[in-house]
Amino acid sequence: MIQQASSSTIRTPGKRQFQAIAGSLLAVLALSMAAHRIVSAQETVKGGNLNDKALQLPVPIYPATAKAARVTGEVVVQVVVTETGKVESAKPASGPAMLRQAAADAARRAKFAPLIKSGAPVKIEGTLSYTFKL
């Protein structure tokens, strides 16, 4: 036989209990927000040359004008890789001017595995080097 509880047996929290529960929830929320700020504010990790760390490192397209002028050399591109492994920015740092844009375009298409530091993915700053030869 199933007995139903009477309405007099249901207890609602008192004002002090409610305040304690609300205070605990606020504390949990504050800790969660603080942890998010710590992860979000982490510095970008310096990675040096990233050529060997790339999962995909596209070959740059040799510009026709540079080929016709027989321009060769190495282009170094500074890159920032996001927490997901995508190249966020690619800026040529050195190398022949006629080859810089092609190297930067190739660098933007590179893919990396996310770098995990202290249990959270972080951004990486480094360089990619491209050698253009005929």
C-alpha cells in the first residue's frame, strides 16, 4: 500500500538555509569565473621554429614574377597558433620581398596539434621557415 505524504510533512528551507545555499552557489560561480579568467589570461607560449611541429605544412606557391626574376632564398614568417591549432596570424619577418607574401599565405594554411599546458590549451607564438629555390 502506498501512502501519500501530507502537505504538513513537506519542509521548505528557512531564510538562513536559503542564504547559506545562495552563498554557496555564489562562491562556486566566483571560483568558476576566476578559473576562466586564469585560463583566458594565460600568456602565449614561445615555441621557436615550428616547422617540425606542424601537422600540415603547405608548400608555398612560387610567385611567377619571382621565378622570372630568379629570386631565391629563405623567408621566415612569424605565426601565432590558436588553442585549437589554427594559425591566427602570419607576418613575414625576413627574406626576399618578392617571396614574403607567398610564404605568409602558406603559413596561414598550416595546421598544428593544440598545445596543452597545465591542463588547458594555449596559444603558441613562433616562426615557420620556407626555402624558395629554383
